[in-house]
Amino acid sequence: MLALSATLLLAPIAHAQAPPLAAGEIARVAGAPVLKTDYDHWVPIAQASAGDTVDPAMDGDVRTQVVHLLISFKWIEGEAARHDITVKPGAVYTRYQREKRRSFPREADFQRFLQTSHQTVADLKARVRVDLLAERIQAKAVARAETRRGRERLLARFVKRFSRRWRAQTVCGEGFVSENDCGTVVPLST
């Protein structure tokens, strides 16, 4: 009887363990893969941003920053889907153009920025899209507040629940761990 009880108590723990990530994945958020190819794409961008020329395999800060960025994209996209929040391509284009004109009045300066930052126009638009989603999620989270203090309280409560919800659904591969983002760490597929 005692052995059966111990087995039943241990069974959920064994089943709660996530399987290794599929080949090419470095993490998974709510079943959606975070791909090594995306990681490899964003590493030079993070290095350029930090002024680094260090090998990311040796630089934990760059690795963590990129993993966090990619996971946060998935979290925001997932939260937007939960609330049926969407962003139309036209809204992304309009915001992108506005930010581009504000930051780079001359096209030559913009092209130089793309070269030195290692970003593409698609990268910038992806960031704009995620920013717009995040803004809309935040607006929905604080919509019923009547005061600034009320908005702050609702937002703090939302962020706490948001982080807890998405961390629990995030599986990171060994070597690609972002401490505040990963609910589970599993071996990478070989």
C-alpha cells in the first residue's frame, strides 16, 4: 500500500518532465519553438548593440539577452492571442515609417544603421509589431482603472500573472537558459 502511494505521488513528477527539444530548437513556449536559426540571426544584432565582438558561446550576457528577446516575442504574441488582440500590417508599416523618419531623416543614415546594427527592415518591423501588441495588451490590462495609482496597481498585478503564466509554459534547452524566463530546462536534441 505504501509503495503504491509513493508511486502515485511520484507519477505526476515523472510525467511533468518535458521531453528534449527537437533538433534546431533552443526553447519552446506553449508548444511554439524558438529556433536556433533565429538565435543565430539575433546574436550579431545583440553584439552590435553592446559593441561586443566576443564569441556568444563564451559570452553569457549576449546569449541570455538573445534568448530573453526571442522568448519575450513568443510570450507577447501568445498573450495577444489569448486576448484576441491583433495588429494589422498597415499599423505596423505606419509606425515603422514614423519611427524611421523620426530617427533617420536621411536615407543614407538609415542604411548605415542597418549595416552597423546587422538588422534588416523585417527585424525592425517585427519589433514594431511586438511593441504594438505589448501596448495593446497593457492598455487592456489597465482599462478599468480610474486613477494613475489604479493603473499602476493593475499593471503590476498583470505583469506578475503574465510572467508566472508564460514562465510555466516555457521550456529552455541546456545552454540557452534565461533565468527569469525558463520554467523548465531540458537537454537539447543531439
